[in-house]
Amino acid sequence: MNKIVPSIITGLFLLACASVVHAQTGSIKGFVYDKETGEACIFANVFIEHTNFGAATDANGFFNINKVPAGKHELTITYVGYDTLRTEINVKTNRIHSDNYYLTPSSVVLEEAIISAEQREKKTQVRTSITKIEPAQIKRLPTMGAEPDLAQYLQVVPGVIFTGDQGGQLYIRGGSPIQNLVLLDGMVIYNPFHSIGLFSVFDSDLIDNTDVYTGGFSAEYGGRISSVMDIRMRNGNKKHFAGKFSVSPFGSKLLAEGPFKKFEVGQSSATYVLSAKTSYLNETSKYLYTYIDDSLPFSYTDLYGKISYNSPEGSTINLFGFHFTDQVNYGALSDLNWNSSGIGSNFIMVPGGSSVMIKANLSYTDYSIELTDANNVPRTSEISGFNGSLDFVYFLGKDEFTWGIETLGFTTDFQYQNSIDRMISQKENTTELASYANYKTNLGALILNPSFRVHYYASLNDVSWEPRLGLKYNINEKLRLKFAGGLYSQNLIAANSDRDVVNLFYGFLSGSNNIPDEFDGEPVTHQLQKSQHLITGVEYDFTRHFDMNLEGYFKNFSQLTNINRNKLYEDIPENHDIADYYKKDFIIEEGYAYGADIVFKYDYDRLYIWAVYGLCWVKRYDGIETYSPHFDRRHNVNFVSSYRLGKDRSWEISARWNLGSGFPFTQTQGFYEQLPLYQGINTNYWQMNGNLGVLYSDLNEGRLPWYHRFDMNIKKTFTFSKRSQLEITASITNVYNRDNIFYFDRINNEQVNQLPIMPSLGLSFTF
């Protein structure tokens, strides 16, 4: 299978490339903005009347229409909630007509006359294994306290498995968190979720758009073998000072934004935005949720700021920075704290006489984490470095071609003591370089998206060649077939253990040469982790407001690298006769994940329904035993619904129900006295006391009980003026008080549960 899958993907890629032919003539390009706020109008429809020439604006409000015949034309721009704009333009031979256009918000919206951006994108983009998340969707979900959060919405995305209310992580279609690439405006974020598992580090009010690729992503993304989460933050308010303040038993938030220079049509503008949010659940739970043992020992603080400049021609430059902290104090289990800081910049430039768009970003970030377990054994990990990229996007009629380069450099520093007191440590400097090309072409009903990436890992002296392909076939207006596949690689290794009772520690290591020379009788030819994806799907629109998306997937993790938790001996010449499995710092594994996800969505007028079912199998093989990783959940169901009430729709009721089959876990066979033999055979063991050791059964042979939880809230909005409103949110987490297991205390033979029923009242004031 390891050889067949890459051959299929490479053949399909070469076949797709052979069909790509394009030409370029005179064109029309520009940006579309909101006339009142100066914000970009994303996915607005731009077309020339009485012709087939047209395009949709991108995430920056930019559009480009090529091959337009010379002469005078009427350019028409339509956008949901805005008056239609019509203007006369004069296209000259071999010239580019460039201008910016400003739409006026409409007081009357005719539903039947609107072609939504989402409907258009379904038919013009491949969209395989991608979920696009907008702020309005996040707000439809029941909130914890007063604020919606991206982390809570990601739990209902198809293909995503969430391992718990406390200390949970996201596992996407068989991939572990270390295999998920998270980007914030192009900057790599190493830990996007706080330890309580319910909150992300991002301010949801500042999120402009989020794309979650659960597999099969194109060549612009690299360095990870499972998934991508691409988050883009909006700019500050261009017209006036604005802000938001919210408070609840879970935490509070303060947001402030405004212009350095107010927006005027045809003029440059500069804005700022600042956000601070914190949790004090560790304190409030002592008084409000007294029925919870030892309260809830979580606290965090998130700070974020951004400065933006927009030129009259549409070019943009952004500077941003953040500082995130997290603390956990489980007295009987572990103490943990982590810090993450970063600063970055990006720009978009559109030269006046060219149809190319230039994008670039450069950033630096530092992430450090420390955990001390119940035996007072510390574990530390730090990763710091930079990443940058430069992209050139060419608009060729309905086609689009992108090529770019990317570079990363980082340092990892890790120390870990395993269960028999053997120290595993690493301090490594790493550099990665990559180049990629991506082409999207529309061939009538068929959309082809071949891409190719070359990724060089300098510290391992290894090159990975990665062809990828996406395609969609529009059978008719309602039915579409799609496919995505490709080859993927990565260097980073997780620093956490599959046998941790609670997986709070989330550290990073660089790929290492200290791995076995052979795996399962075959020589190991490289040190990279690699995977191959094959994904197929079908989309069907029952009505304009009710649709279905079904996808089946197979991920072949042909080589994985993990910490060797079975290390017994030092890797020194004296131990050359001992098997690598017992002396190397890292081991080689392989595995696979396959399954299917189906989503039903209904969104019309006052009612929103989102229903997801996922079926998945995940296996790993370490050369000796085959096992199910701890996130191997067979069945996963999410049902979300919201409804707006009242003449002014100022009331909203929302609910979410999640059902998941039990996770694997390693059972306990017995206990023994573990003596720390620091001096080998010379240890004075008859005069010392050892620690209590645990005798484990086969790895992850047991299954926990099924998980299910029901959350709901009701929200009332009071509007005082066009710019100010108050929201009061009453919420209940775990409405019927389900005892979902958090972890099992093996020593005391006690079950510790996840969050119990937790009512909350939150206030949010926007001005």
C-alpha cells in the first residue's frame, strides 16, 4: 500500500498538469469595499453585463477578470445586504483597468435575487475536506459564559475528535495534535488551546475567517502530515473608536479598536485593535461550583494586538503580536504552566500594471511548557524560531496560478524522564526550506487543482517531493463529486506520552537521527514522518438552504517517529548487542486511519441546524505490537441547533448534543515497588524505599464508557443605538449532569469525572 498510493497520486497529478493551458489578454481588476466601514466585501459577485465574464472577490476583497474584449462595458457588482453597483468602464487592448469599488449597505434585501457566496464557491472551488468557519457560525453555538469560542466550534467540525472537557486536544481524522498545522495570519501557532479544553487563545470577535482542512490540502501548506487550521484576523475599525467588554464566572474580556487615520473613500487608512481576555475559573469555582472536588484549577491570560495600514490602491501591511499564558494545578496529579509569545507581519501588494498579487509574511514565536507530575518529576519543552513566506498569485481568466517559497528556522529544547528514570533530552537547531506551485483551472463542469511542493529539511539533510491533486465535477446544479489526495511530510515530534493519565503536556521535538536502523525487518531510509491521503466525497443541495456533504477518507501514515518510552539502556558502544528498541531515544511506527463523515446543514430565516456523524478507525504499529491510539473513537455525533425569537429576533435559543463511543485505555494489572537504581548493581537497594510502580496490561486494550453531553443557552440582546448593544446569556453546560470520565486514579482506585452540570450567567456590552 505504501508504494501504490504515492504512484496513484503522482500519476493523477501529472495527468492534470498536462491538461492545463492558459492565455492572458486585457483585464479588469480591483478591490470591493463597504463604503461606510472600508471593510473588504468577501466573495462579492463581479461580472460584465450581457457576457460570461465574471469573478468573485477573495478574502481581501480583490477580483480580477481577464480576456475582456476591448471597448466600453457595464461592470456590475452584487453582494448580500448591499445595493447593486453598476458602472461603465473602458477596456483597452493589452491594458489592465484597475480601480476600487465601494458598495452601499441596502435597507431592503430581496432573498430570491441573491446568489450567496457559499453557493457560488461550492461550484467554483474544490472544497474537499475543508470547513470554512465564520464568526456568525461560532455565535450559533451554545457558549460557556458570555463569549463564543473557536475551540468549542471546532469540536463539531466533521472529522474532529475532542478528547475531553479538561485537558482535551483535537485529533483530526486519525492525526495527533503535533500533526496539525495552525496558522494565525501566516504565523505558526504551537498551542492554540488552553488546558481546560473549552477555550482557544484566539478572540472570536477578531476572527475574520477560518479554514479547517481535515486532509488533502494543497501545496501552499506543508510541514504537517494530517491537517491545517488557517486563521485570519480582521483589522480594526476604520471609522470610529469601538470596543467590547464581557464578564462571566468563566472569565472576562476587553476589546478596543479604532482608526489612527479615519477611512475616506479613495484615501489611505490606518487602524489598531487590542484584545485582552482572562480566566479566573480557579477562583470562582470555589464559590459557585462548590460541588466540584478541588474546584477547577485552570487559569489563563491572552493578549493580542494588531496595527494595519491600507493604501488607496488596495495594498495592505499588518503588524501584530501576542502573549498567551496557561496555568493548571492538579495537586494529586500534576502542575503545568506554559507561555507563548510572538510578533509577526504580513503584506499584500497589487502592482498597478500587472495581474499578479504579491503576498508575504514573516514572524517569530516562542513557546515553552513545563509539567511536574505527582512524583515531582519535571518535564520541559521549548520551541522558538521564525517562519516566512513569499507568494505570487496570477489571475488568468477563470484560472489561478500561485507559486511561492517558504522558510522556517527553530530551536527545540526538551527534557523528559521515563518511568524507569532514564533521561531523554534534545536540543536541536532546525532549518526548513520549501517551494510550491498551485494551479486551479475550470474546464466547464470539471475543476482541477494540481499542486506540487518540494520541502527540504536541512537538519536531517532530506528532501521530500510532494505532488497533490484536488478536483470537483459538477454533475448538475445540485450534485457535485470531489476528490483530493497527496503526499505529506513533517519533522516535528510530539513530546507527550500515550500513557499519561491526563494528556496536559504538549511539547515539541525536532526530528532526530537517534532512531532504529531497521523497522519491521526493513532498513529505515529517512528520518521524516510521512503520510499519504486519499479523499472522495459528494455534495448535494436538497434545497437552497438545506444541503449534505459526505466524504470518505484514507490516511496512510507510512512512517511516524515517537519518543521511546521503553528505553532501558544508554545508546553507547558497550550496548551495541542490545536491540535498538530498548536503547534509542526514538522509535519508528506506522499506521493508518480511515472512515467517513456526513454533514447535514439547514440555515434559513430564524432556524439553523448542523448535524454531523463520523465513523473512524485508527491503528498504529511500533514494530512489535499493533495498538489503537488513545483517540481512536469509533462513532462521533454532534447536533447543533439555534432559533431566533421575537419580532426583532432579539431572543436566541441554542443547543448542542455530543455523543461519542469510548476511547481506548491501558488497564492496570498490578503494582510493584520501583527502586531507582541510579548506581546500577552498586545501588544499596536493601536500605532504601522505592516508589509505587504500576504494572500495565497491553497498550490500550480497554475501552472507556461512551461520552455524551448536552449544552444549551438562551440569549437576549438589547439594542441601544446603531453602535451599542447589551447581550445577556444564560447557559448550562452538561444539562443532565452526565458523569463522563476525566481520568482514573490507578493508585486510589477512583474515577475522576469531566465537568458536571455548570449553570452560568454572562454579560457582554458592545460599543
